[in-house]
Amino acid sequence: METEQLECTCEFCKNKLPFDLPLEIVDAALNGDLVIFAGAGISTESKNVFKETLYEDILEELKLSEDAKLNFSTLMSEYCKLKNGRRKLLDRIRSRFEYCHQFKELYRLSTTFHQELSSMYLIDNVFTTNWDDYFERECNAIPIVTAEDFAFYNNSGRKVFKIHGSISNYGSIIATNEDYQKCYENLKNGLIGGYLKTVLATKVVVFIGFSFSDFDFSSIYNYLKAEMNEVLPHCYIVTLDEQFKSKFSTEKATVICTDGTYFIATLRKHLEGINCLLPKENLDVVYDLRHMIGEIHEESVAFYEKKRTTASIYNLFYQDGLQHAFDFLLYHSKSGLTFNPYRMIASIESYLKIKSEFLKAKNYPDYAYVEGNIYLGCILY
């Protein structure tokens, strides 16, 4: 499947470059075998969020020139040599995220990728070198940061394996040369590293949000080459950095030059087209209904208080069913389960059976409640 060139060339659309969507990626998604490995380019370090990256900010504070050509971890090690340097670095990282959270526009730009991925229930394993907690916030992902967390790797639901630690756990953050050395020693001998190698050997992995000069990418890729005896399975790299094409042979990787969020959105549209995902736009209708139902519910309660009829009681139960169904759909939209057509059909069929049983038992309040659940489910589907 080949995408078309977009006519819009604004700052947000210019990187939505046309590309061929590999059939292997589509099949892997359908089989639950697609794994995303996310880098800094899909988060706060994107140039669409801040003008300067954390690396550039630290470089300026230390009054160093880019000509020094220090890699990321070496620069962070230099910063930590300052008095209370480690604490200051962690404060800088925390402040960067907090600043982003204060402004809806910045937060939206930082989480565009995560919001797009969230509706893809077919992708439930993500690896990342990022410190942020956006996969947890926006995708309902269970964070796996330490070996102790790994006990939950087989739990149902989406997981994010945070190779370089998390802002939610300061002690886990990997930033300096010393941190990286310790991190990759732990990966070499630990459970998370073992699982990562298993995933690479058995799943289809797509790297998104990295550039060729990205220290995180080179670190993780060199580690994997060494651990897998330089026989890495073929992977996919979604990037805007053309250098990948000249540095990677087609045997090692397929390089797809386009925006990472656009790539996920295109994959989603394809899965919608073959009826494996419900369109995200369907949820917009539910949002509109929620506001309308809220107003109607207030009027219905006022009517019931004046005139308590059997019909008005059933009407309130029906509205409760609608509102609770909305809460359920909204909550599960971040994990993607709301957009799973098979789950939706199964739920509707289950409620239809329950509704029939309530009718036979002349349990009209619960019958009305379930009818509200079914109605909202049918609208979404």
C-alpha cells in the first residue's frame, strides 16, 4: 500500500512524506506481533515542541561549543561534575517535563504520537529509551522499568519497557556514561534484556523517533548486535533522517522516510479499511452525545421529582446505562479496546442476551439500563 503526497506543506504536514506500507508490518499487527521501539523524536525532544533539545540546553549552560562533539552521555557526565550536578540534572529533566505539562499545546505536541498509538489495541508491547511517562498517561501502558517490574510482563494489557529509566523513578534514569555502562551490563544479564532479545528474534520491530546520530539508537543497536552475534533480524526504521538509507543495507533494515505519527496513522487507516479497527471518529459522536445526555438527565430528574411515573423511572435507568457505557468507552479508548470491533460485537451480543433474560423476569429497571448500554455500543460500532 502506497500513501499519497499531501498537498499541505505547513510545519506540521511537511514531514508526512509518502511511503509504501510493508505487508509484513500489517500482518504482524493483525497477529499481535508488532512491537514499537520509540526514541526521543516522538516526545519532548522533537523540534516541534521546544526550540532547543535538552542536549543543547546543557551544552549552552556549560558554555561548550557543538564543535566539541560530545555524545549525549559524556555531556551529561560533564554536567554531573558540577557541585550537586546529578541533582541539578534531574531537576532540569523534571522541570522540562513540568513546563510541558503546564501548557496544553506543548503537551499535545509532545504526545501526538502516543495519542495516535493509543487506539491501536493490536500493539501492546512498546520499548523506549525515553524517560517521560506519556505511554502510561496516554496509552494506559504498564511501565516495566526494573527487574522487579518484569514480574508483570505477562499481565494482560499494554506494557512499555523503559530501557533508560523513568521520570517517575529518579533513581532509574540513565543519562551519564556511568549510567549507560551499568544499564547495558544489567540488560546483558537481566530479565528485560533477555526479553528484548527474544522479542527481536520472534516479533516484527519498528524503530520510530530516532536519527542516525542519536546516541540512544547507536547504543541500543550496538548492544543488540553484540548480544546477538551481529546476526540481528531484519527490522524497520521510521525516520526523517536520510542517513539511515546510506548506512544500513536493505538486508539489515527497511528504512521508511516519513513522520512517525503519520506512519502509525496510516497503518491505522489501513486496519480500519479491512474492518480490524473501529474509526476514531466514531468516538466523537459519543462525546457529543455525552453533553446532550447530561442536559437531558438534569431535565429528567427535575421531571421525576414533580411527577413520579413508572416511565420516568425507566427513563432514568436508561440514561444511567448510557452514561456508564460512555465512561467505560472513554476509559478503554486509551488502551485501544474501545476500537476493537470483535470485542464490541461480543459485548453487544452479551448485553442482548442479558436484556432478554431481564425481560422474561420482568426486571424492567435493569432491562432499561442494559438497553442504554447497547444503544451507545451500537453507535460506536
